[in-house]
Amino acid sequence: MADQQPLDAAAGKKKRRVKTKSTETQAEAAPIVQRPTKKPSLTFEDRQHFDYIREATSKNVWYYRDRLSVPRGPCNLPVLRECWVQGVIDEGTLVWGQGLADWLPIRNVRTLVPQIRTMEVQVATWIKRQFALKPAISRIRKERAAQRPVQTAQIDNMY
């Protein structure tokens, strides 16, 4: 009897219920909750392999090619970190070390970029950029703007 609809007192007819949304619409409107996928855990062998590679790259003696493609080195990881802060090397710089057949970009040598770009290196790079490079570049641009024979608003507004 719970399925019966109430009678309208005046007309003696059953009241018609109006559905606001169909079940399909409600299903579409309900947000789909996706559970975050778990990162696959490394097996013991995979972890050992990764640790071995990290240890080998940290103890290796490295050579790098500067912007003029002149080989520099030998150097260890702290020297590479200092070069990164100074802007001498970046992810595209070619490096070579024992175990490599040819010169490779730093980004292609497994675990080398994270070992160079430690938190201290990232902070030092940011400080150098903010407090040394940006003021120097700004000063040079102002000097060059003063030396230009014709001042144009377009060039001044570019930077």
C-alpha cells in the first residue's frame, strides 16, 4: 500500500507526482570520485639497483663541456653543484664519466640532476638570480637605453 499515491480531495483523483530529475541525470550529476593511484612500491632488487646507480654517480669523476664546448674537469659532485649555482652548467650541458660511452646531457644521466640540484643549490641559485643577476641586468639595460640616440616607448615597455 505504500506504492499508492495520495488522492486529491477536491477531484477525487490521484495526484500525479512530478519527478525532478531522472535517475540517469542524477547519476551524471553526481561527482565521480577517483581514488588516487598508489605509486608502485619498489621491490628489494629495484631499490638496490637504484641505490647502486645513485652511489656510482655520486662517487664518479665527471667532465663537462662548457658553453664553448671546451671539456672541463675532472670534477666531483660539489664542483658540479657550484657550477650549477654559477650558471656554468644546466640540464643541457654535456657530461662524461666512467661508465659512459659518450658525452650525454646531464638530464640523461640517471640520478645526476637530483644529486646536483639539492635544496641548498636551488636556494643559492634563486638568491643569486634575485640579488645579483636581475639588478645587474636592469642596470645594463638602463645604461644602454641612455646611449640610444632615439628613445622609443616600445623598447622601454618591452622589459
